Amino acid sequence: MQLPLSITRAGAERVALTGLTANISSSGVLFTTEREPDLGGPIEYVITLNSDSAPAVNLRCIGKVLRTEKAPGVDVSTAYQIAATLERYEFVREH
């Protein structure tokens, strides 16, 4: 399932990175983005569940980076595939 994703924090650093999910489960997410976060470090990310309708419903997640690798089959040399846990989450509605 491809959904828009934005990373808001990687480790102790606040960031503004975008990406797309490849798959999601109750314990984690696999996504692609243009920058590689620190392996094993904490990560905070937001998944937009319904970008086609208003108001948007976002899933704000906190987890840990489990795996990073160059994204397979992507022509862009700076694309990374990231696997992260989903340890805590909350639904956030935009107004």
C-alpha cells in the first residue's frame, strides 16, 4: 500500500523528509525516502491515510530504524528503503 509519509525526527535531529510506504503492519513500516536515517536510532514519522479527502487523517508514529538499504529498482541513486518499528502511534486529524 503506497501512502504519503513524512519523517519529522530522525535521532535527536528534527528533519523534513518525504517518502512513500511500501507496506505497513501492526509492528512496523517499510518505506522509501531520499535520505538514510541512522540505523538503530529513533524515528518519528507521519503517514497520511486519506490524502484525497478533507480533512486528512494522519497516523503519527514513533519507532526505531531496523534496516536501511538502497531502494531496489529505483533509478535515483539517493533513494533508500527503510524498515522501522511502529512502537507508539496516535491518530491526528487536520482541521
